[in-house]
Amino acid sequence: MPVLFALAVFSLCFLAPASLHAQLVKWVQRNPDPRSGHAMAYDSARAVTVRFGGVDGASINADTAEWTVGSWTQRDVAGPSARQSHAMAYDATRNVTVLFGGFNANVNTFNADTWELCSATITAQTAAQAVCPRHPATFTITAVGSNPFTYQWRKNAVAIDTAANPTAATTTLTLTRVGPADAASYDCIVSNRSGNVTSNPAELALGGPNCCAADFNADDTLDPDDLADFITSYFTIPSAPDSDFNADGTTDPNDLADYIAAFFSSPC
Ligand SMILES: [Ca+2]
Ligand SMILES: [Ca+2]
């Protein structure tokens, strides 16, 4: 005679208006999902309680479900075989749920395998932004889940060379002095043992109502240093993107003329 256990989670809903004559009290059954011999552990990185396996009266299960406030969500993830009486614990240092052992009465097998449930969730990221030319721009990503993570920032869906810009392999991408070529869409691929998740693309635009085109050294002050710095760039490193002041793809006398005009006529 099999012995069945039923798991039921109840919540007391209680409304208490000012008048005791108008009062509603009732029990609400949250989830009628019978289960015994399962294991559960709290994943603090994702703020969910993970349940795996167990017996529901009809079969031994290999399903994964997660409990958050008020409901269970079934997770369609491959993992351990069907079992009961296994153990689970959460490793808060690496943010993984560890499962070990258990028993499958259908095949009379005691398990000796160890599993880790890994996760990666992007919880915050920089939105689209506009940056004044030659100023720095940063994009930041925040991910929670199983350590360690790796990061790969992309520009227009193409991986940024991390040898040229090591910040492209970190949580914060920094572009030190943006120019027309930097105006693009940026996202980040976050990877760990659970796989990859990609952030939403965020646009970087150049300019804005408070930008000062003639502030060549981008210190938010227009003074003779800017004129000197532009002339130095123009004559010594004409290949530098900054020397192409009018951003037409060529550094020529028009850039010098345009810069000087901007410097002496700029209201900033
Ligand atoms: Ca300046
Ligand atoms: Ca030019």
C-alpha cells in the first residue's frame, strides 16, 4: 500500500476594513501539486525557491519548478533523471544549486551523481544615451547568477576587440573619446556555465543641446588650449579622427577653417 503525501501551500487572505460588520476572511489554496520525496533550495541570487523531482502518487518525477511570491513556475530545463529522496543545497558563494543522490524505486536505483543548477540573469543595463563629441562614454551591465561570468561587449552586433579595448571584456565598456565612428548600437553577451544571455541593444548618439563643438580637449571649458590642441592634432596626427573636424571622412584645410570658425564664433 503506497503511502501518499500531499503538498499544499496555503495563504491567509485577510481584509479588515474599519467596520467589523464588513469583513472578509478566506483561505486560498495556492497550488494543488502533490509531491513527496522532492528537494527544495532557495536561490538567493534570483530570489526563487527551486524544487526538483519527487513522487506525486503516479510517478517519480524529473521536473524543475520554482516558487516565487504566490505561484509556481515549471522550468523546461534538462537535468537529473527522475528521483526521490535526493538532497539539494544552495551554494551562495558561487550562486549554484547543488543536487546529490536520491532513489528511483521504479528501477531500484540509488543515484551517486552530483548536479549544479546554474543561472544568469541581466538585471540592469545602460539605456540609450547621447554624448558630446570627444567626451567619454560608458555602458554598464549588471548580471546575477552563477559565478564566474565573462563579458563581451559588441558594437552593431560585432564583438569589440578586447585587446584594443580591454573594458569590452568587463561589466563597464568605456569609450574614452567618442567620435562619429562610435555612434552605434551596443550590447553585451554575458556568459557562464549556464550559457549566454545578451543585453538589449542601446544606442550611442553624438551631440546634444549642451555640447560645445569647439571644446576640443573636452574639459567643458573653451579656451586657447582647445585651439592649440586642435592645431597640434591637425598638423601632427592628421589621421586621428579628431582632426577630421567636419566628419566628412577626410582631413583637409576645410577642417582647419571649420574649427577656427567654430572656436571664434562658439557661444560656449
Ligand atoms: Ca576645452
Ligand atoms: Ca574633414
